[in-house]
Amino acid sequence: MADSENDRKSELERLRLASELRQLAKETSDPDLREHWLRMARQWTGEVEEPAQDHGGVDDTEVDDTGVDKDLDE
């Protein structure tokens, strides 16, 4: 029972975070930042689009992705 209660609590926390991210997206006037907040909200709610299956010959080990949007560092 404890596991299912923890799962429900975790799910509620994810939904709250996604709600806050959507609110931030609603309040910002910067379209890039808005898309960033909405993308994060989709990630937390599991609404992430599946990546395309055809990688066009790109090896994931060659991709240098730090997870930081460079545009937000300005």
C-alpha cells in the first residue's frame, strides 16, 4: 500500500509542477521561453512526443546534449 500511496503522491507532484510550468508559459511574452516551459510541462506529464524512428544515420553517442537551452543563457 505504501508504494501505491507514494506513486499517487509523485504523480500529484508531477501534475502540480506541470501546472506551474504552464502558468509560467501563459505569463511570459517571450515565445521561445513559452515553448520551453510548455515542453517541460509535457515532459513532466508524460505527454512527450515519440522521437522519429529514422535517425538519419546519427549515432546518439555523437550528440553533445547538455540539456541546457543555449538561448536561455543570454
